[in-house]
Amino acid sequence: METLEFVIYPDGRVQEMVTGIVGASCAEVTAAIEAQLGKVVSHQPTSEFFTQPDTLQQTAVNQVGHSQW
């Protein structure tokens, strides 16, 4: 489950926390929001940022045999 949480402090700072998004794709999800919020002062990647997405790799094997016809 993808979750974006925002904490807005009285001085106007906004803390954004993203969970449930694996890898660096969280930057794509939050880019438009951050552009509207203003200057980004810092980033703190979570462990999910460094996790590689699961990929499925299939290998096809084609075996050719000789017919006994």
C-alpha cells in the first residue's frame, strides 16, 4: 500500500514521508507535489528507497529433436 504523509509545522515547514513505494520511483510520485510546496531543503531516503523492485526473468529453451518418421 502506497502512503504519502505530510506534517505541516507552524513555521511553514512541510515534512513528507513516503512508504510502500520501492526504489527511487517515489521521487516521480512526489515531484509535482514538491514543486508546488516550494524549496526542498533535505531528503532522507528510507530503506524502501534502496530496495530493488522484484523482477521476473524467464528464459525460453527451444529443444529441437530429430524425428524418427
